[in-house]
Amino acid sequence: MNAENKRMPSKKVHKIARDLALQNGERYHVACILYRQKKPIYIGTNSKKTHPMCLRITKDGSCVACLHAEMSALRFAQEGDTIEVLRFLKCGSVTMAKPCRYCSGLIAQKKLKKVKYTNWEGVWEVAHPDDFIFC
Ligand SMILES: [Zn+2]
């Protein structure tokens, strides 16, 4: 097992991402960390488990944007940036966080350098952005 395959969260930024994701008030707790030149610059979390780009009309008639964590972070992404996507269970352990087809399309558009996400065992999977096909 190499350094990339440690069970998360190990780094301080992963612990911050876990805390943010677990506080989102939703059933699913996903965080996406955006890195520029190896420095974390933004942590996005999901706002709802739903279609990644929909708006939800609440009972009082207001609209709430429902973003996946990747969509939230990719708003600030530039070419050459890197993202890490993690999904946390309530107990804090990590599980599958592979980007959905909609987020994958945006990942492809943003020309990121590297995409990492956790698998079912809570271990990093690394994907080159070219692996993501625009949908
Ligand atoms: Zn998504």
C-alpha cells in the first residue's frame, strides 16, 4: 500500500472537508476539494441528493440551488487544477465518491490536471480528466 492508498481522512484538509460535509444537513455528505498548484483553495459540499443542476422550489416559494460538491467547487476551477472528491458516512468513514456523469462532463470542460475520488473501501482512485467523457 503506497501513501496514496491510506484510509481517509489523513490530511488536515480532509478533516476540514469531512466536517463541512457532515454539517451540510443532507442525507449524503460529499466534499470536493479544489487544488491550485497543490494548495487547497476551495472545498465544495453537496447541497442536495438530486439532479446536479436543478433548482428546488421550497414551500415558501423561494428557489434553492441544488449542487453536487463537484459542481460547487468547479465553479472556481481553472485549467490545470486538481480535485479530490470524498463521500463521508455519518460515522466519518469514507465511501464511494465517483463523480456522476453530469459532473464528469464539467470536469472534462474544465481541463483539470487530475481527479481523485474515494472508492467503496475509502481508498483513492485516480482518474485522468480525459477519462471523463462529456455527456
Ligand atoms: Zn455529480
